[in-house]
Amino acid sequence: MKKCLLAAIIFSLLMIPVFSAYNSWGIPDSSEIRAKLVENWFENDLENIRNNLQEIYINSAGQKFQVRLEEAENTYNIFVSPAAEINVKIISDKETRTQKTEVFPGDNPGSWVLIKDKKTNKPIRIRYYFKPNSEVYIQFSPHNRTAFADMVIFDNYVSRSIPCGVPFELFYKASFEDVLNVTKSILPWNYVTTNKSDYHSILQMSAVIKENLPSIMYAPDAMYDENDKVVRITNGKPFEAVLAENQKQNLYLSSAGFIKWIADGLIEPIAGSRLKREPLIKETVEVKENGYQGVLSTKYNLFFALDWIRNLSSAVISVYTEKNYVYNQADVDVCINPFSGSISEKGIVNNVSFVNDSGYKLEVLKSLLYLLAASEPDTFYFGAIRGTDRSVSPEIKAFNECVAFFPYFDSNGLFNCFVFMNGRAIKLEDFCLLYQDDFVYLTRVRSAEEFYPYSIK
């Protein structure tokens, strides 16, 4: 009890000078407004709150906020939301024009919402929106005399039920700066702290890749060797003569050959040559000879794409550092376990984010790329897809396909990701839907301004 009281006093002292509308993240702050709403809005019963009209307040920085009630089936929400402007098209008999309209979205940066239970009128949680992507937020829930904190990125918890040591009710009027101060040592803010100027090389590389896509044709098992010759990855032998004759018009690349083409574009400006085939097919996974995978491995290459991306990323690092690294020395594997649960239709589901030699389930990929883009801003990722190979009987699980991910934050702070696969660009959402039942393994590669992939031009 004394610890809680002491924490509450410290928290209150933190809040005294921060009732202004400024915070280090530059988002609208409603703390001074919310301090006036506790009795009439936050601690009132629903029947009385329904009598409250929507209210507009202006903070000391001149920023406008709307206070309103919204009801759901079992809960109700009290929003304190900053103003925003949207363009609305007005169509009449005489003209069509665009007019700016003021709105108060409940999930814009700076929005605050209290969720309460309809039957009991008890608070369930308080949520702070602070990023342009509204699926990224922090929230606090009451637990005995204190509050627990969550941080959520695209329906996946990177922190869940973390004790804050302060009373829940103090978040009725806590500014975002207060929240940062209280949680700086207990929440992984590095996963959501971004600088939009950190992604120039990511964007430049993606632009060069997109420029070359029209000339890339998919050809199974094809790659360019160090002598600009199209060869088969499986045995290193040249492709058929007809393919060689068409090289003047197009590049012929397989799934693996395509991401080697990306890696070569980084390596050649430094080393003066492209990668050879043999080091890239070196095995990186050990299996028991008499185990299920060991027996299958005598007939099928179960880990081809995984071996390929590990060796590719290691080769790039070797050239960057002028040291020869094999994959398990280069720290190229992405193998963090940042998620403690996922939000689904059935509620919160506990999950294991990373599985050795399998990678990540697709349901966490977008969240994973978001936090990687924030914490490793100059990095892109090669991916190996562990899918079901239905070309053999019985079906087997194998790493057969490769992909490249270029995550970034745009000039407005919104998360996005270029996805390149088989010589084509694909939306991240489409990729996740297409491979929703599979795993993807990631290896990291540092992006660079000097990027000159082989071109037929």
C-alpha cells in the first residue's frame, strides 16, 4: 500500500509541469482538458453520460478536441479526440469542388479513449493513440490498486499486462509525456520510435528494383553467375541455347536467382564481381540422419531457400566488412521473440513468435516488419518461405521460395513495405494472405546507396 501511494505521489509530481500541450513526440495533448472531465464524464454512470452533449475544448496550444460518447453492445467509449481536416468532394448541378471538413477521428495520433463496461460502469482500459498507423497503440487496464500496460502493433502484443506501479485513475489526466516517463523502462519504445529520414537507402534500392522489373522473366532454377551467364542453380550448368539467345531482351531469374540479383547489386560496386553459386548452396541446417527430416533429406532438398538466404546475407556482410563469414558467424538470422500474444476473433491467443529453422507465422509478419523497420531502420530482409510442396507425393514441408522485404516509414510516419518476389512486386497484405498457412524465415541485410544490379540496358 505504501509503495502504491509513493508511486502515485511521484506520478502526480511528474504531471505538474506537463499540463501544457507539448510533448516530445509532437502529437496533440489533451491532458489539461481531461483533468476537467473526470467527474462529469469518466467517473459518471452511463445514464448520466448519455445526457452529455458532444463538447469541443481547446488546449493551451490552441489545439481543438472533441469529447463524445460512443456505445457498443457490451461496452461504451468516451473519446477525447483532436481535430483533423479531410477533403470532401462536393458535387452539385453547377460544379464539383473539394472542401475541407473538420473531423475528430478516435484513432488519430493524440486521441485518448476510455472503455467501460455497460453493466457495471467499471473501466476496462484506457487507450492512447500516438502513431499514424492506428493499429499501433498503448493501453492501460486496472489491476487491483494499480494499472497494467500493453503495447500493441497490428493486433500483436509486444508487451502485455506489464505492472506500472501507479493507480489506473491517474491515466484519466496523464499526458503522453507522463506516459513516456512512467513506462520508459518497462515498454519497448524502440519498437515504435521512428525517424522518417532514416529510410533513404531503402527507398532508393526499392526504386531501382522496380525500374528493372519489366525486364525480368521468371525461369525456374535460373540465376546469373559471376560471368553474366544464366545457369541452373541445382547443378551450375548453362541453360538451353534458346534461353541464352533471349538474354538480350530480358533477364531470366528464378525465385532464388532474383534475390541473388539484388545481393549482387550491392556486392559488385564494392568487390568488382558477383557471387559464385557454390558457396550459396552450402547447407546450414543439421538434421538427424535417422529422423523424419533426415530420411526425407535423402530424396528432397528441404532447406534450399533457407540455406540460400543465409548464405546470401552472410556473403553481403563479408564484402561489407572485408572478412569471410559463414552464416552462423555473421548474425544474419532474425530470431527475436517479441510477441506475447495475438488479438483474434476468439480473443487473445498466446503464441510463440519464432520457431528454429522454420521462422515466423505469417500472422505476425506485418507486426514484425514494423518493429524491425523502427529498430533497424537501414536494413532490408531476405525471406525463405516454408510451404507445402504438392508436386511430390506425399506432400512435404520445404523451403522452396525466396522473397525480399523492404520495410520503411514514409514522410507522414506511416508504415509501408515493398515486397519483391519472383521478379515482381506484391503488396504485403496480399503476400500474407497468399502464404497465410506457411512460415517465413528472415535474414537481415544492410541497405546501401550504392546499388547497381545487373541490367540488360
